[in-house]
Amino acid sequence: MAMTSFAVEENDGRDRGGPRQPLLTVQGLKKHFPIRGGIFGRVSARVRAVDGISFAVRKGETLGIVGESGCGKSTVARLLMRLIMPDAGEQIFDGDAVGERGGISVAEMRRQVQMVFQDSASSLNPRMPVQNSIAFGPIALGTRQAEAIGMARELLVKVGLNPALFGGRYPHELSGGQKQRINIARALAMKPRMIILDEAVSALDKSVEAQVLNLLQALKRDLNLTYIFISHDLGVVRWISDRVMVMYLGEVVEIGPADALYASPRHPYTRALLASRPALDPDQRREEAPVSGDPPNPINPPAGCRFHTRCPHAEAVCSARAPMLSAGGDDAHLAACHMQDPSSGHSQALRH
Amino acid sequence: MSTAVSDTAAPDAAELALPTQRGYWGTVGYRLRYDHVTLFFGALLLLIILAAVAAPLLAPFDPYQESIIRRLKPPGYQDRYWLGTDELGRDMLSRLLHGGRITLTMGILPVIIATLIGGSLGVLAGFAGGVVNMSIMRVMDVFYAFPSVLLAVAISGAMGGGAVNGMIALTLVFIPPLCRVAETATTQVRNLDFVDAARATGAPMHLVVRHHVIGNVLGPILIYASSLVSVAIILASGLSFLGLGVKPPDPDWGLMLNALRQAIYVSPLVAAMPGIAILITSISMNLVSDGLRAAMDVRS
């Protein structure tokens, strides 16, 4: 880890704040999607997709984001790229506020942050040879066509595809794994410092997934990249991430170093998630699900702690007050649970 | 994974410098070469257009030359009137050739202009969404609410007859449906991830639209537009019939079809000729555009 930070400091002229300054800091990010109804299109309800989340990504690390479907993981990715506009929140990229006076513009941020999408089929233009898809960004920002195509072909080599064979092909002529390599090459074409991988390997079969994960690790090392790795696959997230953030219904419930979080999860939801992984040992197989039911509707999330409707430890305080992310002894490992806080009034609080 | 070996084979410098094997239009041309139906009807269409353009050179007679004694003669009359004569004794071949100029212009020009205007508005509405979409599409809905014949008659009637005003009226009639087709196609494409990926590069909007949206919505728009050409020819003839489009004695296929209606029992072959001309032209148009769409669809 320290080696990587050192390398970043030495090699990248765009690094402004030094290795200690987080590459990305997010404060109170919020997005509520309005649901309109009636003849005048009045807002009848709001989906609280992302409801005030804060986190930081250090230079050179991989932050994993996990959670059930619909917890807001992908919305976070799109908000960070400003593909959808946040309702509230602050985004600071290497010391510069994004899209604010005195900071950097959204366009400048996008030159340094790129994204790889989940659906490899719809994320490439079906009418464009893949090398043109890769070269589009640089060309649009002023690189000469021939030069950009040349660079795209070099990137194809970098992601393990022979440009003479694959450069002129169309997306439908490639397999899922090959398309995802193209998507990675397209993100790299912008020479980003950070890549957001939104379920980037989830749609691939296991052997191809492993190849792409190895490729991602190699690229990160060679190009001093920082990753945000979004997935619902706990095993993959643990393997690739330095730190992991767990989301539930648009909120962060736990964030901490991957090893610590997997070894001693602090939030009951994280414990339930980890327990829901299929056991490799047939004797350890579970009969009943560790957490039952579906997540509550994000249109009308439960009051207090959002997990209290499914939590085995729920008490009166849980539905009365929302817990804050708190340390409980370890500053790097935070969880939003009343049982973390001795002063919360939860009967099991002191046991932690 | 069998491709793993070839995937990772390190190419040498020469391979890196190689250009693409075949560009987009190269692929389209290559496919068209083997599409015999499209080639045949494309040639036919070209022939019709060339014949119309060269009408003054090709026509054996003056298309306005009337004669009382040789009215409604069958094809082959006197070995000189190959396609017979019409109700005023004018040579049908000459009139069909000259009529092609007016009819094709009335059929194609309004559709081209309406495709440009309606297509752009539709792409804009579909890509921008929100208030822009609302205001454009609601205006289109107002026009769309009228039957197209009624709208064409009302517009050209208000502007006074004549071929030019008729074409303006047809253009206005075709803008709303083309706009709607373009808007629907654009809305679908806009929500695909590759458009988001293009936006995420920070590229200006007009480049995102030009490179990633237009190519993917052009297919449905062109197909629809080509089907409108035959509608335009029919509508134009309807306007002429009402005295709002082309005026007699100018030869126009639609006008000729209307004028020869009464002769259908006397000389059915001659009466059918303008209709056959319209039919062949619009079928060729539809088949060529269908073939073009298939050739331009790189997925197939």
C-alpha cells in the first residue's frame, strides 16, 4: 500500500495534495428520484435512492461497495460521474470541489475519473468498430483521429486483445469478456486516475471473471489507478478491495478495511450478508436464511435505523433514532448501529 | 475459453500500424453487392429518376399536343404511340416521362425536407428530454391530431394552390410523424450505457449525439421516410385533384390518374398506367430502403 502511494507521488504530475490527501471525498451525497403522478405531474413520492452518504477514497486503494440490489450502489456510481445530478452533497476530487466555484468543472473531473459499466452488451455502440469506441473520448477532446486510433490499438494490447484481430470488429462480434476488456480500454483511453467499476465483472462467467479481475489488478499496479469497485459479489469484493463499504437502502451502514470487516463485521446487516454466502463445506450449510424478507421500499424507508425491520437485535431505540456511523474503538472501521454506541440505550450496546 | 490464446498474443509493431480491414461504408457496400433484390430495385429507381430528368430528350412527342381524333388509343397505336394516348389525345409515354419530373419532386422533396426538420426536432426532443421534449412533442401532437389529407388541404388551401405551396403543405404534414419516430428511437438509445459512457468522457453534447445517437436512430427514420414517399405522391395527386397542387395541363402522375378515371372502361390499360408508375416507384423506394437498412445494420 505504502509503495503504491509513493509511486503515485513520484509519477503522476496531476497529483496535487500528496499521498495523504484522499483522491475523492464525498460528503452528504443525496439523490431522491421524484415519482410523478396525476394530470399535473405533481411529485407524489420520492425514491430515496441515495440518502446522504459520505466516504473517502485514498490514493491508490480499491474501495469496494457492496449491498443488495436496489440499495443505491449504481446510483452512487452515476452520481460520482455526474451522469445524474445529485440533489445535495459535496464531491471533492484531490482537494478540488467538483462543479463548484473555485473548484474544478465536471468536465475536468471526468477527464480524471472514468467508469466501466455492468452491461457489456449495451455499453458499446453497436454501430462503431470497438477501436473507434475507445478513441471517441480523446478525439472528442481534440486528439487527432489517426493518433487516437493508434492509442486505442495500444490500449487493446494492454487489455490483452490483438488489435489486428479485434480493433475493427463490432461489439456483436465479441464475447462478453472481450467486450468488458474493450470497456476497460475505453475508460483507460482518458488516462484517468480513478476508475469506477459498476458491477464490471458480475455478468461474466467465473473463469472469464477471474481473468478480467487479474487484468484489473495488473492495470491498477502499472498505471497507478484508484478503483471504486461496486458489486454484489462478496467474495470478489473481498479479493480486490483494500477497504469495503456496505450500503443498505441508500445509506452507509459499515465501512472499514476489507480484512477487518470480513473477519469481525460490526453491523448486524453486514453479519447477515456475510452469513448468506453459500458455505463451501457441505456440513456447514445453512437451513434458513440469515436475514428474511425483502428490503423495505426506499420510497418510504423505516424511521430510525433503516434495518430495524429485519434486524434480530432491534429494540425501541432502533426505530426511534437513526444511528450515526461511529468507530467503537477502531477509527478506520465504522458502523452505523446503536450497539456500537454505549450511550445509545441499546441493551446490547456495551457488549461491543 | 478458446480465445484466451489469441487474445493475449502480443502483436508486433507492424500489426499495430495496420489500418482497419474494412470501414463502415466499406462493409455496407460489400453487403449491398450481394443483395440482388436491392440492387435490382435500386437500378430500377435510378432508371425512373434518370428517365424523368432526361424527359425532354427521351419523350417522342410534345406532352401537351392534343388531338380530337386519336383520343384514348390503346398502346402501340400507329406504331408511334407506344403507350397509347390519353383522354385529350396526348401521347401517354411523353406525359408519363414529363410527369415523372413533377411527381418525383413532389414525392421526394417534401419527405427529404420533413426528414431533416422532423428528424432533428425528434432527436433533440428525445435527447434533451424534460421541458424541451414536452414543448416540442405537444406542438407535434396538435398537428398530428388532424388527418393528414385534411391538414395538407387546409395548409395549401390557405396559401393558395400551385406545386410549390403543395410541397410546403406536404412538408408540414410529414414533420410530426417523422419527429415522433425520431423521438421514440432517440429516447430508447439515450438510455443505453454507451451514451452514458460517451457523456462520461466529458465530450461535448453535439459530438455525443453525432457519433453515438444519430447512427443508431437513422435506420427507423429512413425506413419510415421512404414509406412516406409513396404517401406523398398520392397526397400530392389528391391536392392536384382538388385544384390545390399541380394544375392541368401539367403532367403529374396523380393528376393523370384522376383524369383517366372516367376512361377506365374505355381504355383500362391506359387508365392504369399512371397508377402502375406510382406503384413501381414506391415499391422500389421501399425495397431499396429496406435493403439499405439491412446493409447498414452491422449486427446482422
